[in-house]
Amino acid sequence: MGDRIYVPRAIEYSGQVITVYDPIVHSKAEVERDDPNSLRRRRSFDTRYVRCERPTVITGGELSLSMLDLVYNPTARTYQAPLQLKSSGGIFIVDDLGRQQEPPQALVNRWIVPLEESKDILALQSGEKFEVPFDTLVIFSTNFHPNEIFDQAALRRIFFKIKIDGPSQADYLKIFAMVAKKRGMPLSEAALLHLLKKKYPTIQNVYANYQPIFLIDQMMAICDFEGIPYQMTPDLIDRAWANMFVRDEAIVH
């Protein structure tokens, strides 16, 4: 997916202009210049297109069904292409599925025709509908069990389902070491032993990929606040750990 594609600046249907190229979504690639001393010129491309890196569109809890439809701009009298059309030739990632305002089943129902037939149906303000190509790799990411948020018809249309478990202890330590090196936090054997022997047994030794980043960032924040060099100690581990979880208790108002 590392090659480059040509994205139309806009498309036209029934006299209506629909803007596709979006500088926020599309990364414009450098245009190769001709050598003035070269005997052969490179073939130029139609400037109605923009040479771009393959797009990656990422949405999360803010995704709504309206974002998957054409948006009309009354001032410019043009339409803005929906996210899935802007991601043509690339990847469309729906992160945190299940946390949107619409139920996840409704979102997936919107994708049934595009996923099955590689075409999408859009509608103008007048109600006139037309087809556009659907050429994007859709990835759904969720923390919910698929059986909780989808029916069997939806699951059947999502061909590949990949379960990503938390890391083993060995992989967890590798992640911890990589994050610490990247952040400039010196490792401490005593602090790591305290973390593995004292803290993780309290949560049945369940490791998660986010935890090393969270704990190291928390320790760095404490060091910054107290004006001390970055360091890793059992005490700092305890204080960072306390911020990672919230105790189940009654709140007195």
C-alpha cells in the first residue's frame, strides 16, 4: 500500500460538483520534475487529479451516519464527498466501534451494499441517487465482543475477524523497555520486580498493551511536577498504578 495514487480534485454528476481531494485526508506527493537537459520528458498527468500517498481515514466515537453522506455547501453550491469516498484507494478505519451515537448495527448496515458489491450509493439534495466506486479497505476496531454488537448477517459480511489479546509477560516487558527508551526513562530492575510481583497479581496478572505507556507517562509527569530527574522507583510505580484504575466505591455527594 506504499505506492501513490491519483485523486480527483472533484467529480461531477448531473451538473453538481462534488469535492473529493481534501488536504486533511490526502498527503500530496512531490511531483517529479523534468531534467531540462534530458532528451526525454516524463509523461505528465492530468492536473484535474492530485498525486497523493494512499489515504488513511481514521474515525472514532465521533462517527455518525451523516458523515457517510454527501454534505452540501450552500455558499459554494458544491458538495463535499463523504469519508469513504475520500479514502478510495486506501484504508478506512472505524475505531472504538460501539461508542458512537448510532448503534454499531446501524453503522454496519450502512456498509452492507458497499462491502458486498464494491459500490456505494450517494444522494444529492434533490433526492437523486447515483453510484460511485467503493474501493477502500474497511477496518472495524472495537473493545466489545462482536456477538454483543452485531447480528449474524453483519458478521457474515465482515470476512476477516482478528482477535488481538493482551501481551504475554515477556512481550509486555519488551514493550515497557521500548517505551522507556523512547521516552528517555531509565529502567530500574527493582521497580519492575515491584510492578510484576506486587501490582499485577492484584489484577490476576492481566497485561494490556496500553499499560506501559500509561505508567511511564505517569511517572514522567510526577517527576516533572516535583522537579526531579526522570527515574523509576517502586514508590513512583505505586503512584502511577493508582491513576490507572478507579476503585469501585460509593460516591458521597
